[in-house]
Amino acid sequence: MNRFDYEFPVRIHFGQGCFEDSLRKELQRYGKTVMLAYGGGSLKRTGLYDHIVKILKEAGKTIVDFGGIMPNPTYAKVLEGARLARESQVDFILAVGGGSVSDCCKIVSAQARLDSDIWDYEYAEHKIPTDFIPLGVIVTASGTGSEQNNGAVITNEEKKMKSPLWGCFADFAILDPDLTKTVPMKQVISGAFDTLSHCMETYFGNPHRSNLSDEINEAVQRSVIQNMKAIIANPADDHARSELMWASAMGENGLLKLGKQTDFQCHMLEHQLGAYTDCNHGQGLAVLHPTLYRHIYKSAEEKFDRWAQEVWLIDHAKDGIDFLADFIYDCGLPTKLSEIGITLDDTTRRAIAESTIITPGCCKQLTADELELILRECE
Ligand code: NZQ
Ligand code: ZN
């Protein structure tokens, strides 16, 4: 294991039915003016918006409404939120939604307290913000584990980049599986596959020698696969829904990453695919993963062999990747970009390949040419 320092600052409230009670208790800790941030419409459709407004009013809060955060949140939306938070002198941000709402708010929280433009502050000046408006997250769609960390993935439409930015850690996160029951099954599965991807992207980073983080990781991967099958067979399976929600948190709360250098090459490629096509994150990963792994597994064959044995109960790396591909197909996830309506012309394919960040933790350092080939094979 590599050397590490670990600190986890997020208070977690987890469990079926925990939402209202946990929120009421948490609100006592924060100031009067609360920014209520949410996505494109599901919150109002499900009635959760009215429920939360009632709780906020009963707690004596003044509400600043910030809705319309889109999937794959844009930098323009971050700036809009930060402006509103400043103008309204917001004391606390309550983000209610999936990864997109949580990501957007982690950066709004930082940008609202920063005089410079956060994109330049992080990418040009190489600085990380330290002053934040406190944030709480109510998770309504699990999978990304975004509420567990201080990273956010933001699409800068001008620069054609979907890139990580560093914002605040949430003070608290409420994970009540009941709140995810209205998520369309397609998104449940796409989110759960994202969790599996986070585990794999952590597992295949260095060191490859057997270690406790990776052994826990194998257990989380087996659990995700089993519970994805269970929830597809029976969407009313509350146990499977809860397990998937906690696995989502486990994927990104840092525990699996202790002592590891992570890989995340597939994520970097998917993010740039998203920058050019706005594709759904979990679906994009589902298409890319098997093809990308067929390109890299020989560079870490022993580790891929172990993964095949421990996660897929089959002997060899190549068979493990085939099992992963079959699982993706059986879950109804896309296996080709054309299935999600994406066709890439030569210029766009090349631009995606050239703008993809090459991660130091991937067992094979891919070139733009190889990334272009991977994209072509996925079409
Ligand atoms: O926008 P609304 O109308 O609310 O609908 C959303 C959205 O269309 C809907 N939804 C959410 N909760 C619902 C619901 N529909 C019905 N009932 C509910 N209870 O679900 C749709 C997808 O939501 P979104 O938040 O976009 O999905 P997800 O949670 O998969 O987040 C994806 C974003 O997170 C980033 C991705 O790149 C992408 O931008 N990621 C963030 C990570 C992080 N910060 O750690 C890690 C990930 O690797 C990922 O990159
Ligand atoms: Zn992801």
C-alpha cells in the first residue's frame, strides 16, 4: 500500500425513511437564508419539493430558489448559482438531486466566496479554494457518490471540456433509498453501473499487489453486480435499492482508494465524450469499458486475472472482460454508441481523443491514436 492521510468530513445519515428527521436536525445548525438547489423538474413532480419547502419554512428559513440544474451541469449554471448565492447572502446551500445537482453546488459554494473565476483559479493558477458556503446534500438518485467527496465534474461549453473542479465537501449527506424510488429504471441502472465503474477504476490503479483496499473493493463490486440483477428482476426490492445506495457511497468515500493510485482513464474518455455529445455518464461508461479494457489488460494481466477470479468467478482476464460485456448487455445498458444516438465524425472523434486527459494511474499510457481507435470500435 502507498502512504496516505485520511480524513472524512461528511456526516452521513443513511437508511429508509431517515430523510425528514435527519433534515430537521441538521437545519438547526445553519443560518436563516437557505439556497434550495435542484434539477430539471423531477423534484416538483415527485412532491419532494413541497415537502422540503414545508420543512424549511417550519424551521424559520428564508428560501432562495435555484432550480434547473441540468444533467452534466455547465459552468454557466455554476456561475449563475454563485451570483445568486452572493446577491442573496445565502448562509447555507441545500442540494437535492443526483450527482449533477451535488456537483454543481459544490462549486457554487466555492465560487460564491471567490473573487476570481474558479476555472482559471484552479486550472491556470493551480490553486484550490478554501472558503465555502456550507452545503448539505439530499441524494435522490444514487450512483456517482458525488455527495461523498469534494470533486465535481463540470462542462465548460466554451472550452469544450468536461473536467474535474475542486469545491467543498458537504457538511452532511442524507441517503434515504426511499427518495430514489421515482428514478426511472434506466437511470437506476446507469447510476449503479457508474458505481461499478468507480470501483474498477480504483481497483486497476497501482499497486497491483493484493491489498486490503482492493479486497474490500472486490466485495463491493460483487455486491453491486448482485444487487443490479436483483433490482432489475424486482424494482420493488428495497434491500437491493439500499445496498446499491451504500455501494455508491463506498465507491467514492475514499476508503477503496486508501493506499492506491487510481486509474480513471475510462472516466476521462467518457467525460470528453460527454463534453462533445452530452451523453448520459453511466451509459457512456458502459459502452467504453469493455473495449478500453481489451486494449489495456495485457499491461496488468495478473491483476485482471485476479479480478476475473474474485469478481466474475472465471479464471482468466479476457473471460472476465467478456463477462463484464455480457453483464452490461443483460442489464439493458448500451453496448455501442449508436444505441444512444451518438455518431462521431472524424473531426469530433479526433478532438475527443486529443482532449482526453491521460491518467498516470492507468496500467497502460494510452495515446490519442489509441483512444481514437477505442472510440471507433465503440461506434
Ligand atoms: O433533473 P431532474 O428533473 O431532477 O431529473 C434527474 C436527471 O434527469 C433525474 N432524477 C434525479 N433524482 C430523481 C430523478 N428522477 C426521478 N426521481 C428522482 N428521485 O435523474 C436524471 C439524472 O440525474 P443526474 O444527477 O444527472 O445523474 P447522476 O447522479 O448520474 O449524475 C451524473 C453527473 O455526475 C458526474 C457525471 O459526470 C455527471 O455529470 N459525476 C460526478 C462524480 C463525483 N463528483 O464524484 C463522479 C462520477 O464519476 C461522475 O462523473
Ligand atoms: Zn462516474
